[in-house]
Amino acid sequence: MAGRAGWWVLSGLVAVLALAWLLGQPRHTPRAGPQRLPAAPAFVLDTLDGRTLELAQLRGQPVVLNFWASWCAPCRKEMPVLVRAWQRHGKHVHFVGVNVLDDPEEAQRFLEEFRVPYPSVHDPRGDTLRWFRVVGLPTTVFVSREGGLAGFHAGPFLDLEGEGALERAIREVLSR
């Protein structure tokens, strides 16, 4: 029994010390101003329709970057959700597709099939994937008005649940 009593005394002492430490911690740490987001990696890439797009030129409005490929089955399922989001928010948010590791002709057919109204840049070697640390497709990255990384979503936005999650993420990046 002496072992158990010692254990209870030690446990009580640890609990008292932990409580004293917690009570001594500040309850609120005021911010010195707006939180600064890490900068999104810069890129200049050709679009699938032959223009050039530079991410820095889109500053002033939030950006939804969607990494996709024509051979990606979840990307195919997600694309209608993104097109509907563009229809609702395209005046206030830039949407940019980032087509990676894909055949440009197949990618162009994909865009036509889904009637994607916003630009898609082509990244044939996957450099942009590495810059944004994307590990799977589809992945969506949200960039603030000032060019900071504001959010990240790995996997497709599917069905009503996915559409709701995308809406919340867009509202969040718009509020920054």
C-alpha cells in the first residue's frame, strides 16, 4: 500500500503544479497588427490557350489555385463544383487552374468538356507542384489579396459537402 499512497501523493503534486502553471499563463496575447501570411511562390506560366499568366499580376483580389490533370479521375468529378464557384465568385476572386504533368491537348479537351471559364496554366514538369508543396491531385490553394498563402485543401471538393467547404474557404479568403 505504501507504493500506491506514494503514487497518489506524486500525482496530486503534479496536478497542483500543472494548475499553478496554467493559472499563471496569460489568457490573451494581443496582436501587434494584422497577421502576415507567408508569401505564395511566384510563377510565370503559359496558359493552355497560349497567353502568359503571372501570379503577382493577380494581386488585389484573392486567388483560388486549383492543381489538376486531365488523367485525374477526382479532378474530373470536382471540376463542375469549381465552375459553379467561379460563376458565384468570379467577379471578386481570381480562379486559376494549374494543369500539371499532362499532355496539353488532353488538358485543352478537358477544359472544353467542362466548359471551364477561367484560365489554366500548364506546368509540364510539375515545378509548381513542388513550389507549392502539393503532393496529390486535385489540390486547391487559396492566396490572399496581398499574395500570401491563405489556405490549402488536399483532395476534391465533391457533392454538397465539398461545395459547402469550398464556399467557406472562399468566404474566408475574401474576409482577409
